[in-house]
Amino acid sequence: MNLIKRNGSQLPGFQRLFFDDIFGRELFNWENNNFSSTSTTLPSVNIKETADSYEVEVAAPGMEKSDFNITLDGNLLTISSVREHKQTTQQENFTRREFSYQSFQRSFELPKDVVDEEHITASYENGLLLLTVPKKEEAKQKPPRMIEIS
């Protein structure tokens, strides 16, 4: 049997690792950015650039389209949501009130002078919010052009 001598508040190797992971860092830090600094869940987002537009997909199941606020301020696209649910049950001897609150905000910086602000569209279907952010005509990728040699 080996005795482990503790030195002040220092813990032996494995226990120190365990306590550091539980109390000082995320237990499994796999670069998961779906958590905000307050440890609330953020919806996953996919952004795809095409020749004509940017497509933003936000996975937000269980929400309604009225739950979202989408703003474009300059070249900063912000998607946010605030949901509040209240339920009250009254019976003879007691009243039970339950509240839940859920919110998130995601912001994305778009390239300057590229976005056609007037034609941005958004739709929500089957838990997926889809934004199409078209590019201005002068910012669209043009096909290669043949140049004749004179």
C-alpha cells in the first residue's frame, strides 16, 4: 500500500487533473463554440458563400418564426431570439408557477460594400432558419473572359 502525502492544498496528479477539469475548465473542450460565456446553448450556424449570395442556416428547432429578430447594421448581421414561457396551475390548496426563459444572439461580420441590403430574405421551416444575403452586382464573381490577342 502506498501512502500519498499531500502538500498543503496541492492534490496528487490524477485528482488534481480531475478537479482542474471539473472546476477550472470545460470537461471535454473540443473547441465547441455552441456555448456562450454564460454556458447557455447557442444554435449551430452554417454559412455558405455562393457566386451570388451568402446563405446562413441556423438550427433552431422548436421555435416559431416570430421568435427571431434579424438586423443588419452596416456590415454586421445579428440574429437573436428571446422566448419566455409561463405556466400556472391552480388547484384547491396550491398554485404552481413555472417559468422558462431562453435567449441567444449571434453576430456575423459580412465583407464591406458587398451585400445587397434591400433583397435579404429569411424563412423558417422544420427547425431551420435560412437567410439569403445577396451580393451586389459589382461584387458577384464573374466568369472568365477570353481576351483576344491583337
